[in-house]
Amino acid sequence: MMMIMNIGSIIEKSNPMSQIPAVLITGASTGIGATYAERFARRGHDLVLVARDVVRMEALASRLRLETNVKIDILPADLTQPTDLAKVETRLRDDAHIGILINNAGTAFGGSFIDQSVDDMTRLVALNATALVRLSGAIAPRLVKAGEGAIVNVGSVVGLAPEFGMTVYGATKAFVLFLSQGLAHELGPKGVYIQAVLPATTRTEIWDHVGVDVNTMSNVMEVTDLVDAALVGFDRRELVTIPPLHDVGQWDAVDGARKAMLGNLVNALPAERYRTLA
């Protein structure tokens, strides 16, 4: 009996994710990230919270420790800064207990493309896209080796709709969707679950960055409703979760049309319409 118990102990220590995995959440000080933290803590997951606002993270962590008795670490970081980003990457590579990554950190700016500064656009791409790729790249090899784990990427329905006018922001969110689909294709067969979550207008502080009073907007989803819906999709192992879309058949039709087109995209000759000026 002692031999069996010792072997079991060794197995648990060598494969921490055989237990409840810890969750690293970016943008965890408020809004969607903070709500994910609360929901996963109540599910019994230890947490690593990543954001710039240490005061808010400490307040959240203190409350959740008391209410749920889970372990919560604070990792202050500005993910647009290479040194801070590298610090989070190292934690993801080295901490075998972290089995779920929530790539939630993101920002937006007001104004049209020609009104936004190049510096603002560069920071937006760095946070919404570059950081997400690097953090996913830091954890993915370890998850593949373990044959389990999950990466959740928070995108936006704006990534489907250039008509909404948020050109650079929308482009980064289209990138998030494509990256998630590609990662699911590559990593899914190896046991790693990928989810893209596409919110619409949600009551978060991102609207302060845009310079819009969210209270003047219609059809605003509460952040708790958004995250709870996203977690239903997570539990169902959906690849793409769009909480505000009531008719899922519309997404299925779009994705089905895309897949139907794949066999016609590679041809030796241009299409007939491009071989004549008529």
C-alpha cells in the first residue's frame, strides 16, 4: 500500500495538470479579465493575474482568496513592454501548474484611421496581437507535451465587420480569430483546446479609451453575462463562441462557405473574369 501511495504521489508531482490546472489571465484587473478570474476561482482553479494595475489586482485577489481559498499570484506587467512581456512568457514556460491561458488583454483608440497616431496604432497592435502570439507561443509547447490544456483568445465581432469603422482594432481582432482557428487546426489533435471568444458591445472600461460613454449606447451586454456565456462555450469545447449572436446558423453558414471555397483557391490559371477586359 505504501508503494502504491508513493507512486501516486510521484505521478502527481511529475504531471501537475493531472490536478486542477492554474489559469493565467491577462488584463485581469477589471472587466472581462477580472470576471474570468472570479469564475475560475469559484471553480477551484489557482490563478495568476496579469495587468498593469497592481492595486486593483491585489484587491481582487484578496477578496477571491477569502471567498474561494484558491492560490492567487499577482504578476504586474505592461504587455507592450518587451521586458514585462518576457517576464510573463517565462512564467508560462516554466510553471507546469498553469494549464489554461486566457489572452484577454487588449485596448482600442477612438478616431478614424487617419486620425490615429502611428504610435497609438503600434501600441494597439503590440497589445492586441503581438503579445497574444508570444504568450500563446510560450505555453503551447508545454501543453502539447502534456497532451492537455487550453488557450482562450478574446477577440471581437468587430473582426468580422470592417463596416463598424474601427479599422486597426478590427484588424487585430480578425487576426485573433484566424490565429485561434489555425492553432485549433495544429494543436487540437495534440490535446490542446483553443477557443476564440467574440464579444460585441460589452460594459467595460475599453470605452473610456475610445472616448465613448457606454451608458449612451444600446444593446450593451453586461460583462458577467459575456463571461458566463463564454464559459458555456468553453465547457462545450466550441472553437468560436459568439455570445451576442442568437442565430448560430449564420456563423455556421459563413464558416461553411469559407470551407467550401478552399478547394477552389489554388489554380494554375487566373479566373476567366481576369483574362478579359470586357
